[in-house]
Amino acid sequence: MDKSIPLHLREIIFSFSNTILSGKITGLEKEGRLKKIAPRICTSNLNEDPADIIRRNIFKIVGHQYPGILLTYLSDQYTQATNAIE
């Protein structure tokens, strides 16, 4: 995640155990500048469908949830197949 981009401008924001950052995220949610799209995941994109945001950022989300994971060619093929079916 690019830490140089302010929280309210990032498309995907993950909840942190750091209480200062967590408080900032909660404050931005209350102001209506962020919305929760999944457990421990928020977005600054208030106009798009959460499913589209998650689909576009799926590898960033998986990488955050499972640090050190190895995604392979088949991982990409399964993701493409899922997108083609919808």
C-alpha cells in the first residue's frame, strides 16, 4: 500500500490494529468520506458497487489477508473464469 497517499484518497483501506490509524478511519467513515465494503476493508470510492471495487482490487486484498501467499498461473485463470461467468 502506498503510504504517501492520504487515507481518504485510497480506493482500498484496510483496518489497522494501530489505534491512531483505526481512529482516523472511523472518523472518515462517520464523515461519510469512506464506506465499509467488507469486514476490515473500507473504500473512498462512494459511487461504485462494492463488488466491482473488490473485484478490481482482489489481489491487493488477498495479499493483505494472506501475507507471503504465492499466487500462480492457475490463481489468475480461476479469477478470470469467475469474472467471465458473471
